Amino acid sequence: MAAQGRGWMFLFFCFCFVWETVSGKTTHNDTEPVPVVIWHGMGDSCCNPLSMGFIKKLVEQEIPGIYVLSLEIGNSIAEDIENSFFMNVNDQVELVCNILSKDKKLQNGYNAMGFSQGGQFLRAVAQRCPSPAMLKLITFGGQHQGVYGLPRCPGETSQICNLIRKLLNVGAYSSPIQDQLDKWFGFYKVGQAKDTYSLQESVLYQEDRLGLKTMDKAGKLQFLTVNGDHLQFSEKWFITNIIPHLK
């Protein structure tokens, strides 16, 4: 990170994808900011001052009086980091659902921001745990169609890269592998690893399997991009492009 949306959801795929999860009306006091829940990515923690800790403080600085919960999966920072690699995802989602359901400050609804794999995990929270209501989901660099091969492996024709991909497929994926690291639900066309198609061209979208087509037609999806590596963006970019959706 650079310091350097059961009803409807507003879904941000930021490289960032925002979706509106609840069409509904909540009972929030209009004078109080909607709370925000943050879920970090793999190898990170709730409170790293250079990542989620920085984002939490930035949101609190830009929206005075807001309640921000940065999720800690475990009883310590070390456990949080370890669990991001090794804890069963379903167990993590169940744990978070319990945390959210018991937090009195979230009972009238909340907005959510997921970073990297935290974006996928919050999608599961939105689907499985409708109470309290997630009003908006913003995902940053989420691997919504999975990860293809080894990121940064040099050369499309490298035999080493191809071998690594095959080993990953055997170890991590069943035969109908989903072949692209893509933040906007894009995908590689079948049988090769060069040409891609967009979310709107996908069967997932055209058959509206996740409701993304319906949401898109209703103006409930937004797609944002920023130059940089995975999860790299400036403080200025975040304030300009993300903070308005949290107010």
C-alpha cells in the first residue's frame, strides 16, 4: 500500500470495484457517518502502520467521528498474519460474521473495504451474513477470478514459468481452472494465456450468476484504476476517489 454491494450493494472494483449491497434504508442517524469495516490481505495485519493502520487513520482523519473496524483474525498481530496464510477461509468468514453481529456500532449497517484477498472474503460475508447489513463493498486488487500462474514470472514462453503453472494447477486447482489474476472479473479466453475478455463479455455476467449484470444496469457498480503495482496508490488518490464513497 502506498502511504509513498441481499438487497443491493454498491460494489467497487478498484482495480477497485465498488458495489452497493443493500437497497435499503437503514436507520442510521444522518448526522453520524456510516461505520467502515476493513479486511486486510495475505501477509498483512489489521494494524500495520504502513498499510491497514495507515488506511484506518486516514479514513478517521477525513471523516471525523467515523467508527472504523480493522479486522484482526486471531488474538495477536502475529496470529492475524499467520491466519491470513493458513486459516480455513470458511472459518475466517464465520469468525468475522460473529464479530460483526456482536458489534453494536455496526447494527444499522456498515460500508466495507477489502484489500487483495480481503475483498473476496468480504464478498462471502455479504452473501452469508446479511445482518448487520453491508451497504457498500469496495475491493482493492481483489483476485475475483482467481490467480493464474506465478505473478511476475518472466516471459510468456519461459519453460520454468510453464512448469510452475502446471505444478500450481495440480496443487491448488481442479481441472476447470480459472485463468487470470483480475480485479474486475476479467478472464483469459479458453485454451491459452494471452487473449482476455471483460466482465461484460463473460458468461458469469451475461447469465447474471452473481447479480453483477443487474447491478451494473442499475448503476450500482463502479470501476476505478490507478497506475502502480498491487495495492499501490497515493494518499491523494485514496482521498479523492474513495473517501467520497464512505461519506
